[in-house]
Amino acid sequence: MLGTNNNPVNKEEISLFELNGRIKEKINQSFADAYWVRAEMSDVRANVSGHCYLEFIEKSAAGQTIAKARGAIWAKTFRIINPYFEQETGQPFASGLKVLVKVTVEFHELYGYSLNVCDIDPAYTVGDMLRRRMEIIRRLQQEGVFNLNKELELPVLPARIAVITSPTAAGYEDFINQLNGNKNGYPFYLKLFPAIMQGEKTEASVIASLDRIYQHIDCFDVVVIIRGGGATSDLTSFDSYLLAANCAQFPLPIITGIGHERDDTVLDLVAHTRMKTPTAVAEFLIGQMDLAAGEVSLLQQAVVSSSLNRMERRRSQLHMLVGKLPVTVTNLINKHNTLLTDSKNRLKQSVTKKVMDANQYMQLTEQYITMVSPEYIMKRGYSLTLKDGKIMKRVTSFKTGDELSTRFVDGEIKSKVICRIIKKPIRKP
């Protein structure tokens, strides 16, 4: 009830400390038990005394923070919880993880409301991590990129290698020594693309290295992502959607060897080939060169064998030809001799016939010439009359006074034309 001077009457005054004390008493009475609480850790930090202070938050489906509480893990408890959690989950006790913790509710007059952690269930965190990994894998599968890098054909000779790792990593040195010391002396050409391989900057650093490699992609056969050994908790960055998506869609085969054996990260799952260590990656690459060398050796043997077989067949054929050659040559010579003999005989017969025909022709010609010769005609009782050395055949060729010469078989007489007597031929009725 207020007085006329606006001053409360019958008022009870207490200090803030007393009010907080009453709140503390009520909280201790109402929340005397310990509770298993699901929450996400935020702002985790340990001080020099070994105490761990953090903040627990809960977010809505839309990602908005809907609850918050300060938390503390006292040094004695934290020395037990921290290594146990890392061993079971493979993750450092750090911000961003969802946990199931056993807490007691406390209220301090000076520091207010907080949760005191006394136990933790790593299985819950493992389940949440597994769910998150499965969500990334399902997303990559739904986008159709999960197996893209695996489907690339590994070059026959993977000698030009782009290496993504920390230049100071012991695993990088082991990798180089293993490659350079291969017993067959295969040449490998390496190019280092430095990257941070541990912590929050790993994702962005490795992706940046992939981008640099892509600018010179024709210079390389494969990409190798390696890191040395270390705590499993250092592998959180390799369970990254962005990093996995970049690697899955990279146009060169990616080989991983990030130094762990128990679990595969999402990066390992999307890579073309996953090996356990950097040394194992080097052995794999050397093995690929061995396979190629083996195939070349097999081809070489096949070529040699085929050549020898062909030479043997040719040698056999040659021996057969050599064996047949005398008979063949003899047959050819005999055949040739027969042809020559036949040709000689035909030629002889032809020549003989030609000679006989020529002789007969000459005899007939000679006989004809003899028969038509003046001497032969005159022997038969004929004579030749010549005028000026020419044989005269007709009376009309003469004229009075011409001097003539008449030849007989046994001599010649001279005469002179006194007159010509031309008798016309008597026509038969």
C-alpha cells in the first residue's frame, strides 16, 4: 500500500546478496540431483589452474540460440574427462561439439547461475559426429559427386605429382625419401603446394592449394594430400563438406595419406585412392610404375617371342625351299632343255623346209629363166632380129633401109630392109 507521499508502507527491505542467497537456497532445494543435459559447447577454455570454463548453448532448427548457460569443469574432474573424451571420440574437447554431460545446477551469489560438469558420455558425441558425417556423405551422394574422383582413370605412369601438405611435416620428408629411393630408379617430378594440415584453417588452406594446382593442371598426373602422424583429434577438418566436394570434383585423381588407420575421413571416402600413411602413398605410386614396367616387359617378351616364332617359321620354310631347290632347279633345267631341244628341232625343221622351199623356188625360177632365155628359144629353131641392139618384135617397127642383125643359135647375120610386107591377119569366119 502506497502512502500519500508515494512511499511504500510496511515495506520489507533485503540486500541483493540476501536475495541471491534465497535464490541459491531454493535452487539447491529444487535441483539437488544431477541431470544429464544435451547441449553444444561454446567458448571452451582451460586456465593455468587446470579448470575448464565453457558455455553451453542450444539452437533452434533455424540456427538461433534459444538457451544458454555458463559451465565449469573443475581441474580434478577435467584431468579425467578430457583424455577420456578424446580417446573415445577421436576429437579434442573443443567448441562446436554436441555433448551429453552430467551436471549439477549451482547458483552463486556473486557469479550467478552455472552448470558444474561432473561426467560426460562420449558415445553421444560420437553419434552426433557420425550423424554429421553421414549427412555430408548423403549430401555428396545426392549431388552426384561422391564417386566422381574415383571414376577418373589413374595415369599409367603417375610420375608428375602435385603434393599438398605442410612443408615441415615429417611425413612429407618420408614421402620424398621413399620415392627418390625406389630400387628401380623411376623418375618422379614433385611440386609442393604448402597447406595448413591441422586446425580450423585446414579446410580453406587445402582448397586454396587445389585452386593453385588447377591453374597448372596439365603439368600433373595426380594430386597427393598427405600429413604426418598425430592425434586422431586433428582430423576434424578433413570431415568437411566443402573440402570433400572440392576433392570429389577435382579433375585429377587424388590420393590421400593423412596418417591414421582406425577411421576414414570424408576426404578419404571421396578420394580416388586412400592410403594409410605418406610412405604408403609413395609405395603405391612406385607400385603403379612397377605395374607399367611389368606390362612393358610382358609386351617386350611377347614381341620377342612372336619374332622368334616368325623367324623359326621362316627358317623352316627356307630349309624346305633349300631341300626342294635342287629338284626344282633340275626340273626347271630339264624343262628348259626340253624346250630348247623342241625349239631347236622346230627351228631346224623350219629352216630345212625354208631352204628346201627356197631351193625349189630357185630351181623353178632358174628353169623358167632358162626356158625364156633367148639361147633356149633359139635352140628350138627360133631367131632374134635386132635393130640398133634392140630386139624387134613387129614388122611395123622396120622401115626401108634399116640395117638389121639376126641371131641364130650358131651365129649371126647382117641384113638390110629392102621393103616391108605387111600382112593383115586373116579373120576366121
